[in-house]
Amino acid sequence: MLQYAIAFFVIALIAALFGFGGIAAGAVEIGKVLFFVFIILAGIAFIADLMRGRV
């Protein structure tokens, strides 16, 4: 999922470079959402592992 977030940020940078503001803004928003979903899921997985005693 983090790879998708990075891919959308790269797409946004390329689109902004060529002047496609609407496409760049859309790709940035998708990248932000995916990044925060990744952070939340990683935190939940870490807490679950702590509760199981694996870490």
C-alpha cells in the first residue's frame, strides 16, 4: 500500500511538472489517503503484535 502512495506522489510530481494542476491535485489526494491508511494499519498491526507478546 505504501508503494501505491509513493506511486501517486510521483504521478503528482510529474503532472505538476507538465502543468496539469487538476491531475496533480487528484493524485496528491489519493497518495495522502493511501499513506494515512498505511500508517493506521501498520500501527494496528504493531499493537496487535505487542498484545500477543511477539515483540
